[in-house]
Amino acid sequence: MKMGWRLTLTLMLFGAGAAVLHLAPPVKAAVNPVLLFSLPMTLGEWAGAEGIPYDILPGDPSEKLSVRRTYKSGGRVAWVAVSLFVGQDDEARRGSINKIYPQRSISLIEAVPFTARLGAPPSSPVTLPAVLVHQESEQRLLVAYWHQIGNSVYGNEYGFRLALMRDLIFSRRADTLLIRIAMPASPGRPVADDLAVVASLAPSVYAALYQESAK
């Protein structure tokens, strides 16, 4: 008799779960793809041009759209890529952590501490992931990046995935942005100097992607 009640209760729970999934509203997109093109061609003293070599910042087949630009100031160069991912409730459409920075012809990938103040004061500095990629050609590439849902920035992969799951369940949205800023790191220059350059570019990039409707 007890086994019968347990089986009935289990079937009822499965049925309720199936009903919730069936009646739940469809997952919607909350990011207008046009937003990506708000990234200006000029960032302060940096002048931009379309395109980035894919061996610098690889593309991801799962992205719906990306804007990739090369910026130059004096003798320095920086690369900025903004990618939109939609429908990440489908596993085949999720961004890959292996497509963020180069993985081929690499001798070492070294994590470096990095913080940046993305918003205007009094916003607090945000800790963002950054890596120093040592290439077999003895060149080094500095890459800093963050994930963005609406105006919220996530520098931690686990925190980002949890936020994406939360939005998928409660807000029924599954679109995110991946923002990457890269520049060559000279062996004769302290990494802190290159990080300072990236930190100066990051607020302008974030401000360009800020959505007024998400306040």
C-alpha cells in the first residue's frame, strides 16, 4: 500500500514538472543585436578599424553576432571583440570557454590579477579574468574579458552560469554578451602597464553597451 502511494506521488511530481515546462512562456531575447554596433570607432585617443585576426581572438560558432575591431593609438594596438549569444537554453548554442583566447601554438597560459572600474564613480572596481598567453613564437598576448547579462557584469564563470540559469528559469531570457579586450604584451614592459591600458579602455566599452532600459 505504501509503495502504491509513493508511486502515485512520484508520478504526480513528474506530471507537475512536465506541466510547468509545457506552460512556461518561451525563452525570449532581451538584447537588441543593434546594441553591438554602438561600440564607437573611436575610444578616447584610440582610433578603430573593422576586423581582428582570428588567431588573436578566436570566433565562436555559437555566437549570433559579433563586432570585432582593432584600435590603435600611437605605436600601440588593442583589439576589442563583443559577441552576442542567444538561446543558451539550447546546449548547442552556449558559448565555449575554449573560444575566449587562443589555445593553439601556446606554451603557457598565465592568469594575472586584474580589476577595473567599469561604471562611473562611485561604482566599485570589478575583478575581471585576465590571462597572459605565451605563444610559441615567443610573443605574449594579454586578454581580459567579462560576461554581461543586461548591465550586470560577471568576471567569474560559475557566477555567470548561475545567473544565466536564474534568468532562464525566472525571466525566461537566455542571451548574454562576451566582451574581450586584448593587446600584445611586450617582454620589456611590465604587465601592470598593459593592464592599466586595458583598464582605461574597459569603461568606454562598457558604457557603449549600457542599456538604458535595463536601469
